[in-house]
Amino acid sequence: MVGNGWSRTFDDPIPLPGGRQLVTLQDAATFIMKLPKAEQKHEKWQVAVKVLIMAAEGRGPSMHARIGVMQALNRDKPRVLTDRKDHHWGNRKLARDR
């Protein structure tokens, strides 16, 4: 989170398809401005723009801006939940019951 205003960096760069990365708030803003107008009007991108502006003005953390951009980038990808191992918490026996 180095820098002020639009030069603030994200805690972790945002990876883009093709290997590029968004490192600063300005990088993210420039990326969004290059999107087609119809794409920019999508609700997820509108939210990303709002949190980017808030972060640049010092009214919000850069992490919120990163999350907003990541959600907009990945909005069409289905969420994949992995199978989780069941916990053994209910299977424990007390020493007296062994």
C-alpha cells in the first residue's frame, strides 16, 4: 500500500489474462477505461470504479478496490467449491469412556 492517490499499490497485484498485472489503482482505472462502454456499464464494474475512487481519495482501503476489480474480472466464472473432509469433532471419546 505504497503511494498516495492513484499511485497507491495493491497489496497483491491483480493478475490479468495474458500474464499482465494491475499493480496500482491507476493501472486498474486505465484498464477499466479501455473496456468497451457496454462492459463498463456492468454493475460489477460500476462497483469496482466506486471503490477505486474511494481508495484513491483515502476513504477506503486498497484491498476493497482489489476485491471489487477481482469480482468484476471473474463475474462470469462459476464458483468452484472443493470437497471438504468431514471433521472428527463429534467422534472424540473421553478418557473415561474408553
